[in-house]
Amino acid sequence: MRMNPLRRYEKIMELLLAEREVTVAKLTEQLRVTGKTIREDLAKLEEKGLLARIHGGAVLAQENQLGILSPKPAAVPNEAERSETAAAAIALIGPHDVIALDGGRTTLEMARRLPDQPMTVVTNDLFILAELARKEQIRLVVPGGYQYRNMLIGSEAEAYIRKLNISKAFLSATGVHPTYGFTIYAGESVQLKRAWLETAKASYVVADHYKFGQAALFTFAKLSEVEAIITDSGIEAETAELFRQEGTHILIHGREGQS
């Protein structure tokens, strides 16, 4: 059965995110379509600003298009910004809270910083589970589903999440865009993110300032659907103001009274 175009786009971006550069020949072999089809796909993705075509293939258009990938022990970009964003998010969490941590590098940093005190954490990220398992006072809840990279996803997980009483959900995003909203590359994760968003009393997106103005393949929420975006102090005042004009609250690390 031939793969539909959206699925091909996602596979192309997955390869690009992993290898930074792909060739038409490799894509043709892996996706089992013609070179003409691949070149048309690359042209469409280039129109969206997701890649840049080069002779015989394509490269990432944006340096920080990292998506949801397994963290590697090697140098991880934007580590300082991620730490600030995580610290600002942790400030919103108190003892006995029931929170959800979506999969992602910033939410993993949140897990590392969470104090070992009585609270309930619901997560579908295997790395976050491993991190929090060492903290004896934190009760862990796993929604189930099937494994996709380091995530547990699927209709079973979504149905379970919707039965819970979650006070605060912290969601990751690849891009935060004034038109496209909150976006990611992995289409499989969209419905699970919707479940977190629609179930929690308050939902927040954690995103370092490099992600503002960026867009990925799939939108999982409009800017207006979250309580606030939590980010680091590197965000420019003009950028923050642009998003505020869209009706979005922004919480910036180290800045009191931001809205």
C-alpha cells in the first residue's frame, strides 16, 4: 500500500532531523516511491520553510528544528534556555499537585528539577519515568499505549488520560507560531497532546525562545487554547509583544508579572 503524502513528509523530516541532510536516492529507496515524487515532496516542504533543497537532496532550513527525538548524551543545543524555561515552569507546581508532563527535552529537565515531595505526575515519556522513579514521594501514573520512540501513545492512552483529574499539564512544542499555533513533526503525538490539553484544568506550553516564529508539520493547538507559554529570558521584547497581541499569556523566567 502506497504511503500517503503527509506520512511521507513526516518520514522525510524524521530523517532530516536525525541526519541533517538527506539525498533523493536514499529517500526513494526508503519510502519506495519515484525520484519525481520525492522531488515534489521536497518542493512542498521547502515552500513551508521546513527544508532547503540542494543538489541531489535537502538540508534542514532552520538550525533548531530538533523535534521530539531521543536525547543524546552529546552536546544538546539550547541547554541554558531549556533550564530557565524548566525552572519557570517548576515555580507553578506545588505539593500534592496532579500534573502531566508531556514528552520532550524541556519537560525532562522539569522532571530532573522536581523536588521529591508528595505529588502525582502523569507522563507518557519513558525518560521522564526513569528520572522520576528515583523520587520516592512522587506518585507516577502511566497512561499506557504503544511505544513510539521514547513515548507511549495511542487511543488507549488518550482514553485513559481523559478519565483523570489533572490540575496542570505541561506540553512541549517544536514551533510556536502566530498563525500556525503550536506545532510538532510527529503526527502520531497530536491526539495525545489534545488529550492532555482538553483534560487538564490549566495547560502550559514550555518552549525556549528559539522556537518562537518557527512552524513544524502538524498543529496540535491554537495559541489561545493554553493558559500561558513558558519561556526563557532570551526572548526579545518585540517577539513577546507580538504574541501577546494575539491574546497569548507569556511567562518569562526571571521577569515578574509577565502576561
